[in-house]
Amino acid sequence: MRSLLLIGAALAGTFLPIVAAPASAATVLGGVDMQAACNNQYPGQGRLAKIRTMNVYGWKCVSGAVPVADGDIDVWKQCRTQYNRANAYGGFRSYSDPYSWYCSY
């Protein structure tokens, strides 16, 4: 048993520690054009991008002419369209700030 401990101790000094490489940071493309999102996602309806509640999910596409329900905005879809990147996605810096949306990949 003692010889196994000595061999283990001798080998222990030869191993290098394994260090994980840091995850690569996402590349920020820029902000999200919410009006363009309304135009793209509700074509021909003349909807306007409006903030209904003061958080990132408060953005809605609102119809001024016809009383219909507010339309949700698919931010990830808008990021892919706006920046012409299939791998783009949306993120936000602060939940309570509706203007903090950005697109990354």
C-alpha cells in the first residue's frame, strides 16, 4: 500500500491543472427597431410601436384605425430580419427599461 501512495504522490506532480477557457462573449449588433418590427410582423396594417407598460415586454404594435387587440413583437425575429443574420437573437440590459433591447449573435 505504501508503494502505491509513493507512486501516486510522484505522479501527482506531473499533472497539469485543467483550466476551462472562458466562454466567448456574444457580439452585439445594435438596438432593435420596434417600429420596423411592427411593419414587418403586421404588414399593411399601419400599426405603431408603442410602450403599454414600462418593462421590456411592454412594447406592442397598436392599430390606430381599427379597434383590434395590440400585437406582440417577436424581438428575436426582428433581430434576424433587421441584421440579416439567421443566428441573431434579442436580449435586454434591464427588465424595467423598455428601451434596453439589443440584438446579438
